[in-house]
Amino acid sequence: MTATTTQTPPPAAPKAAGAKGRKGRLSFPVILLIIAAAIALVSVVRIITGQDQLTAQGQITAALGLAVPIGLAGLAGLWSERSGVVNIGLEGMMILGTFFGAWAGWQTNPWVGVLAGVVGGALGGLIHAIATVTFGVDHIISGVAINILALGATQYLAKLWFSTGDAATKGGNPKQSPPIDSLPSFDVPGLSDGLSSIEKHGWFFVSDLAGVLGGLVTDVSALTLVAVVLFVGSFFLLWRSPFGLRLRSCGENPVAAESLGVNVYLYKYIAVIASGGLAGLGGAFLAMVPTHIYLEGQTGGRGYIGLAAMIFGNWRVGGLATGAGLFGYSDALQLRNGGPTVHALLLLLVVLLVLLAAWKLWKRSFWQGGVSLVVGALVLAWYLLTDEVPSEFVGATPYVVTLLVLSLSAQRLRMPKADGMRYRKGQGK
């Protein structure tokens, strides 16, 4: 009698660390192909509609300038929410940045104003951190309170500081500051003029690409370069350093982070104060670069749009930058060109909705694909039956784009697991 033996199959090899995280991420060549396809699509729309401003150098330059404060607000939200603190108070922190930046800037020089704007925003971040981290106040309530307090405080201080004495004689009043000196800006020698020459030929794709690249190297503010450095630095600091790993662990599982020796309170404080400083820098940019003056209501909801850009970017730096660029582009269109150019965007929207419908139907999401087709048909009818978008709708273009983008990207989003949750020290014991 022989014993029957069974062989146990060898255990499956463990997946490489981070393999799951890398799945679905786009490689750099794929990203370039997507950008090229987007430019080609806009080029087709430009040729059909005759709206050359869609990819004009001036349009891209304006879009970049409008995208920077939105991007900085979004980056501020990213820092805060990666540590587990929801920051609805970005708008108020930007308001503090515009006010204190202008207040210091007109009396000294714009770079001191930039620093003052960062400090003003960081002060708002500190208040938010004390309320949410130390006292456990609901994050949304604290953020809304900061927005209200910042607006009221700056209105009161503007009446005291901008409408009396030397400030009043230099053009200040209760709703605006005296003018501020300009920050330096630059063109890339040779490249800017050469790209502008190619753009004027109106060639398919080539001229559009030249217009886009030319806009990125023409009349670029020094503060824009600072913003680019902050984006790159934030990526490496948050995703490529032990500090960033600890900070992100506070937003994913603060109990586990504390059990490993991470001072959760400290990291949350650092993140939220940095968040306020970045939002303040975005506010200072608004006061220093486009207008060279503080104006009441200057932020115009850009703190909220920055928050939307962060969500669109799935709480990641690259996606956030893309979202900020999209919102800045739509904002520049309605400010520079108005109804006719925004009307051309309707045709672009039709194409995007059809592509989305095809993708959803291929993924067997028949309900969503059908809705996309119906909406695309309605937008196409709107485009064919009109010659210009009403002025009331033109002003709302950035906000409509914000809602549309968020609705289309909602299904793939993943926020930090402990984002917005109240945490007390020693909670896991």
C-alpha cells in the first residue's frame, strides 16, 4: 500500500512594492501624446470656427497668469488635505494674502509685499490649525468662519490703512490700495519672437503648438517661476522624502502613524500653516502681477476653484496643475475674447462629450454614455443655432467648466482616508 502524496503549489511571488500604486499611472511619452492630441483637437476647432484666439500666444500668456493663483490655492489645499485637514478657508487665506501683500508692497517694494502676503495667509492657516487640530472644531465650520473673518477684517483694515494719510494721497481708498511697483517679468530671447512668427502662419497644429509654447515663454512673471519651483518642490517633498511619507500617513491613518512614533499634531500644524502660506502667496500674486493694486473682492472665488482643481487632480500635484491650467484657460477666454470665442468652445465640448460617450459605452456604462450623447446633441444644437454666447453666460464660463470637469472626473477620485476626520492624540490606545 503506497501513501498518496499531494504537492502543495509554491506560494505566489509577492507583488513588488508600489506595483499597485503604479498601475494606471501615465508614462511621460503617453502624457506627451495626450497633450499633442488635445492641441490637435483645439486646432481643428480653431480652423472650423475661425477663432484664432483659441491658441494665440496672448491667450496662453493670460491663461498662465490666471492659472498661477488657482494652482497655488490648489497646492495649498493639497498640503492641508494630505495631512487629513480639509481647508475650505483657502478663499479667506487668499484674501489675507492680497491685503497684506498690497499693504506692505506699496510702502516698501513688491518682494516684501509677497513675503507679507505669505505671512498673512500663514496666519489664517495657523488659526485653522488651532481650531481643527487642537480644539477639534469641524473642518468645514472652521474654514467657512475663516473666510468670513478674513473678508470682514480686510474690509475694516482697508478703511483704516488705505483711506487716510499718505495712502489716500497716493490713490488709496476703502476699497483699494495705492499702486504697487511691478515685479520683474521676462521673455526667452529669440524663442519668443520665433514662435510668434510661426504662429502667425495659421498652419494646422504647428502654429497652434507655437502659440502654446510661445505663451509659456513670453512676458513670464518672476513670481510664476517661484510657483513652478513650489510645484516641483512639493512633489519631491511630499512623495519622495521621509517627511512627506510621514505627513501623508497622517492623512491616511493617523492612529497607525502615531503608533510608529509620528507626531501627528506637529505634522498637521506644519501642513496647514504651509497651506495658508501658499494660499497667501496666490493672493499676493493677484495683487502684484495682473493689477499692481489691492481691490476688494479681488480673489473672486479662486480659492474655491483651486480646491476644485485639487479634487480634479485627485489630490496629486500633476493633476492639480492640469486642472489649474484648464480653469485659467477658460477664465482667460471669457476675459479676453468674450462671446465669440466661448461660443467656439461649445464645438470643442461636443467633441469631448462624444469621445466620453464612446468610452463609457465601450466600458458598458450605457446609462452614462447615453446621457453624454444627449448632452452632446443639445450642446451641438446650441452651437448651430447661435452665433455668440450671451454675455451672462460668458462671465460664468470658469465656474461652469469647474462643475463640468468635477462631474466627469468624480468616479476616479480617491481622497486621503482620514481627510476631514477629527483626531485626538492617543486615540488608538
